[in-house]
Amino acid sequence: KPGDGSDLPPWKADLNKQHRTVRAQVEHALARMKCFKILRDYRRAASTLTDTASGIAHLHNIILAG
């Protein structure tokens, strides 16, 4: 909310709602990824983290697909 206590304009309220939705989805995805031991105990070069996270996300999708 603005510092003066007034209500947000409708477009800002809608933007905040979208932001909350996307953030919640990302936070849940990261929490699920932490279930994989390889990411929880990650001790490799930081430059390889993107590839590792992508691989884990792919494996997670395969698990969901059954």
C-alpha cells in the first residue's frame, strides 16, 4: 500500500496478485527440487547449478507423468 494509507489502483492490485501467484509456484517448485539429494547437498561448481536444476526439473516432470 502507498505510504499515505490509500488503496492501490486496480492495475497495481492485479499486478500484485499475478506476482504472488507466480512467486508461490516458483517457491513450491524449489521446495520440491530440494527433495532430491543432489541439489540439497550441492558441492559442485556454481556454473553447473543451472544444468543440474534443469535435469532435476526434467526428472520431476517424468515422475509426475507416471
